[in-house]
Amino acid sequence: MKVGIVGAGPAGLFLAQKLGEEAVVYERERRLGVKPCSWVVLSSIEDLITQDEILFKITGYRIFLDNKLIHEVHSKEPFAYIIDKPRFLERLSEGVEIKWERGVIKGDEINGVKYDVVVDARGYQALSQDTVLAIQYDTTYHAEENVLNSYFYSDFVGYGWVFPGPYGARIGIGGEAPLPVLRERLNSILAGEKVGYGVARISMGGLRQGNFVGEAGGAVFPITGEGIRPSLMHAELMYRKLVGEDVDVRNSSLFRIMNAHLKVVEEARKSERPGEYVSRVFMGTLRPG
Ligand SMILES: Cc1cc2nc3c(=O)[nH]c(=O)nc-3n(C[C@H](O)[C@H](O)[C@H](O)COP(=O)(O)OP(=O)(O)OC[C@H]3O[C@@H](n4cnc5c(N)ncnc54)[C@H](O)[C@@H]3O)c2cc1C
């Protein structure tokens, strides 16, 4: 079986690595890991990352609502990591055939080459709806290396963040608000000299069916915007399907977690103060439903 995969992000490469020689991946960028991302993964997937891919071990978490600190937790053991995502992707790409060109899918062909199976792993670029905008700066601000800071705003679903990053801090925002609102809120948390900038979209709509993996298939947890872990989970399910297992996505933990997130988003949208609703769910002081 020859499988053509368009997109060398976590989903496309994880699937390709599992398939080995059967896979060919198309990537339009000149190197891996260019897409704007904060590189946070939960420690529950630590068996998929190596020690030298870990940049920071996260043991603390702060929640701000309308720029006021409302919650802070610290743990002994790391519950998340900031990884060197390009390095992680380089490892996933070992032994994988990559064609460094933009892939155009037409039925069972990519760029005119026929495959037994074609998989779309183009990330948010594969989505025409149910996405929100996200903006992120790399700055020289010296953020605490073991703490994630999330900034919720009562008037929309989404959040800003100040996370440790390779140059000091990653400071960004994403959510269901118009660009000027996102920019104004982002300006209120920006600190340090700007050394990098990225803008992208994030899936908010949940999983969709078809030959998609990762964010192209909606595998992003919508209240956190976490996409690396769900993309790997989604690729694993696709791999099992391709090798002939009888896989029902609806019985997967990916599907269950996704639905829990979608429920929170739905309830938050109905609430008068959506951002406050989400922050309270995060803090564990509110159960959706
Ligand atoms: C600002 C921001 C911060 C984020 N922070 C985090 C975070 O901290 N933790 C987390 O878990 N998630 C985060 N996410 C989400 C996460 O980055 C994505 O959900 C995840 O990378 C999705 O993986 P993927 O492999 O599905 O797609 P992607 O990583 O988007 O990879 C898709 C690949 O396809 C390529 N491509 C697209 N079109 C074509 C084409 N036509 N031909 C060839 N190649 C193509 C792209 O260049 C890209 O390399 C963040 C997102 C944003 C926008």
C-alpha cells in the first residue's frame, strides 16, 4: 500500500513514521516546525517525546481573568512540557520520504501522482470554517521557566498566554473576538522586545470525518487550543484504520475529550460572561452542564 500524506506537522509525520516505507509526505515549507505554536504538550504523552526535546518542565499554572490573577497552582512533578517542536518533528521524520513541495490533492492523486490512499494533514489550512484567529510573539521577556500564565477575558471564549519560550517568552492570544479586540488584549500582556511574530488559525469545530489527520480533521481541543497531542492521537487512529483494524473513533479517548471541550464551548457561548465561564471550568469550580 502506498500512502500519500500532505503536511509534515505532528499528525502527518507521526502517521508516516508508523507506516514506514509505505508513506510519502509532501511539505510546502523548507523546514519542519515553522507553523506558529507555543510548543506546550501535557506530560501524559511523555512516552512520545525524548528528554533532549524538552526545553522547559512546567510545574505551575496561573489563571488571570480580565488581567487579575484569580487562580494559581503548583505541583512537584511536571504536568506539561515546552518541547523543541522542530527537533521533535525532525525525529519523527527520520526514515520518512519527504517531498519538499506544495501538495495538491485531486481524488487519489497528489500533484498528479497516484496513491492507494491520500491523507490530508495540512493543519488549519485544510479548514474553511470553525476556526479562530491566533497571534503570537516571541519576545525577550524573561518568563518564569516552569509556569504557564493564561489570560481569560469575560467577553469572549479564548485566552491570552505568557509562556516560557526559546528567546524568553511566547506571548499570544487566540479566540472568538474580532482582530482589534485580540490585538488590544494582547498589547496589555506584551512584555520584552519582540523577536518573532506569527499568525495562524486554530480549529474550534471538533472532529470531522474523511481522510484527514490532525488539525485538518479538527483534532484540536477547542477550549485550550491544544493540537499536538490530539493530532498524534488522531494519527494513531488513522494508522490503525489503514492497517485494517476495525476502529470506531467514537469509542476513542480523543472523541470523549473533544466532546467534553465542545460542551464547555457551547455552554460558554450561551453564558453572559463566556471567558469567565471557561476560566471557572479550568479552575474546577464549575462543572459544565
Ligand atoms: C499561535 C498558536 C499556538 C499554539 N500552541 C500550541 C501549543 O502550545 N500546544 C499544542 O498542543 N498546540 C498548539 N497549537 C496548535 C498546534 O500548533 C496544531 O494544532 C498542531 O501543530 C497541528 O498539527 P498538524 O500536524 O495537524 O498540523 P500542522 O502542525 O499545522 O502541520 C501542517 C503542515 O502542513 C503543511 N502544509 C499545509 N498545506 C500544505 C500543502 N498544500 N502542501 C504541503 N504542505 C502543506 C504546513 O506547512 C505544515 O507543516 C497552537 C496553534 C497556534 C496557532
